Amino acid sequence: MNVVALQALAPAPETAEKPAPATETLAEQIRRLQAEAKSLARSHVDALRLALIEVERLAEEIGAGGDVYPTGVRELARRFASETDTKVQALMAIVART
């Protein structure tokens, strides 16, 4: 039998079987995880805000693009551009209240 096969049959070290002692209570862990989740949610909302700003920029470019773009696309892009700023402001107002 080779050494690798013997190592596979050997019992796991004693330290691997015992869980490490908890340094925080369950309540502390819950509070920490909730705070982390809220922070991640704020980051996610900020990513949405930045994406909407980019959509607004692109929509303005397409809306002003002239005859190169189909009429329906230009109209839709102009509408996106005019509505996106309001949506971003509403989003930020909601975030500010929470």
C-alpha cells in the first residue's frame, strides 16, 4: 500500500473534530450579520443608482442621435432620459429616509 492510501485511511486530526469556541453570542452574530446585510443592500442600491445614471446618459445620446436611429427608438430614448432623473431622485429620497 502506498503512503497516500494510508493517509486516506488515517483518522482526522483531533482539532478538526472539535468546533472552535464561539467568540460572539448568537444575538451578537445576528446583529453583525444584519448590519452587514444592510451595508451590502446600500451598496447594491448605489450600484442601481449608478446604472440608472448611465442609462440616462445613453438615452440622451440616442434621443439626440438624429436620423441614424429609428424614430421609435429615439422617442423611447427621450422618454427614458426624461424619466430616469426623476426615478433616481425618488430612489435616493427613499434610501435617505431609511
